[in-house]
Amino acid sequence: DASLFPAGEEAALKQLRHFGKQSVQHYPEVRDLPALHGTSRLSPYLAIGVLSPRQCLHRILKEHPDALNEGKAFTWLNELIWREFFMQILYHYPHVVTESFRKQYDAIQWRNDEVEFQQWCEGQTGYPLVDAGMRQLNTSGYMHNRVRMVVASFLCKHLLIDWRWGEAYFAQKLNDYDLSANNGNWQWASGSGCDAAPYFRVFNPTLQAEKFDKNQEYIKKWVPELGTPAYCEPMVDHQIARDRAIKTYAKALK
């Protein structure tokens, strides 16, 4: 989306200065709200090297000297550190490109239903937040970070589709694609990664929408047919899918 990410180093530096001076102090409160521009919007510039992590760190510390001491800016710096952490994982454990970081997770019997995968790709799951995220990705090349976690969890846990399928799809679509971050976050969502979410943590996409998009501003932008007969029914019941996922994971990991 060119309006979100204007090209060039000067545009990147301008956004970094704006974020450091005005936005980062509100980041902890608004970063999970997809209807707002509450994130840094620096990820594409970092992904292709227009900005470096050191530039970002120096700018934040210039504006917020307490950022390394649990100040409000620390929350964002912690996300920057996660990005660098995933790069270190990729360097030291290159098997993660094709295998789970925790290799026992490769024993999971994925369903890998191609029809259901296509529904997920197209944003036709019947879960509004999931569908909004996938449509935003397909249209703009971008998806809000909170929503990325929800759609990834849905694919791996609700549909029991291999995280590598989702990782590959994101790689084709994201304008901020970075191998280490994409891989690390998908493995986090599936439970197979380093310091990942436990396998029995299954996001409820309905509750996530109520918590982070309670007025449905984000959802209605991307799913305008919501509430009409044109909108699809949920492709799977949340509780049934959750129970199935936990049993499948537990069987593989016992």
C-alpha cells in the first residue's frame, strides 16, 4: 500500500522520526488495535535494508532516553529485539527453514485440506477477523500484526494445516517479508518454534475480534458483506476445532 509505505530512504527516515517523537509513547495502548495506525509502519523499510535496527534504536533513545528501562518506548524496542532474535535463530539453526525448530512437532498429522486452505487464503472462513486480515493482505500486501497471529493460529490449529503452507503464502504476499521473521512468527503461532506459544493455546477468533475490534471498524472495512446473506457461514465450529487440535498435537508429542 503506497499510501502507508511511501518509497525511499527519506520517507523511511521521516516515518521513523514521526514514530519516535509522537507515536511510540502510545504504542503499548494501541498496537493491538487493527483499525488504528498504532504500529510503527517501519517493517518494509527494515525488511529491505532502507533502515537498520541501529538507526531505529538510536532514534528512539534520542527521543526517549529511558526506553531501555521499561519506559513506554521499551515495548516497541522489545518487538525490534524479537526481530533480531529470529535472525539469530535462523543463522544458528538453519533447519528451521524447512523443519520445526522443535523437531518433535514434525510428527503432527496435519489435515492439509486444499479446499479449506483456499478458503483461508481468500478470506472466506466465516470468521470476520480472519477474513478481514486475509483480504487486507491480498489487497494491500500488509496485515496488522495482531491479526497475523489470529489468522496463523486459525490455519494451524482450527484447520490443522501445516504452518509451512501459511508461511509460504505470506512470503508471496507481504511487502515487509523477511524470512527469519516470517518463519519465526509462523513457528511461534503453530507452537513448533523457539519460545513459542504452547500448543494448547488456541486463539478464539471471535473473542479476539470483540477485544481488539469491538466496533468492527477494521472488519467492516474489509468484510463489507458482514451481516448479510452474502457472508459465508463459519467453516468450522471453534470448540470442535480447538478440541481436535489439542488432541492431534497431544498425540504427536506424547
